[in-house]
Amino acid sequence: MSGQNGLTHRQPPVKHRLTIHFPSEAVHQPITYRLAVDFDVAAKILRAQIAPNRSGTMVVELSGDIDELAAAELWLEEQGLELDRALGEIRIDRQRCIDCGLCTSVCPSGALSSGQPDWRLSFDAQRCLVCEQCIPSCPLEAIDLVLTGRC
């Protein structure tokens, strides 16, 4: 995306939390290295229980471009790793929402947006990371997290 001065502006990195389950045959793979080199995705390890020749679990916060994150997650699954994602989804109560757009300013993935011609709030659930940053930003409490269970 180019600004008015011709400089290219990048979106800030998106953060996504995952729990990765490793089968015993996959614990030796250099997962975080491959994420960084192949996908330009940073992996901040929040918790890990991994031992040689045993199954393991790692909770990571992935950070990067939204499209690179999607490609990295697909690659992880192709490696035989099981991923646990968010346990809910964001819902907007259209009866309460007044399309003020405050939530769009805190949405890191661009799932919430508004624009011409009518400036109505638009929500793209496919882009939503369920980071929940939009919930406290809504002055009318029109945004909520609905628990859906394990993805």
C-alpha cells in the first residue's frame, strides 16, 4: 500500500496464539526456525513441554503478515502437527451497534472495517484472529466473544 508521499506502508504484524501438539516422530523438527526463514513469521514460545522421542505440546504466539501466518499454519498441519486455535468467535450485535468504527482502529487483522458509501461496520470473520481487542473498544458493548469449543 503506498502513501501520498510514495512510500510503502506495511500493516503492523498480526499476532495469533496457537497450541501445537507434536507426535513423537516430529519433536526433532526445527519448527520455529522454519517459520522464521520460510514464512517470515516470528514464534514466541509461551510454554513448551517437549522431550526427545515423546509427544509434546508447545504454546506459541505467532507474529507476522496475516497471509504468511495462514501459509505457516497450513505448513505446520502438513508436517503432521495438530493445531488448537481460538476457542470462540467474535459476534456483533447489529441491534446495539451504531457503526461508530472505534473497533476498526484496534483490529490488527482488518477483520473490522467501515467505509464509503454508507460507513456501516463490516466484519470479515475469515480474517478475524479472535484476539478480543475489539471487545473493550466498543462503547455500547455490541461486540462479544461467543464460545464455540475447540477448533
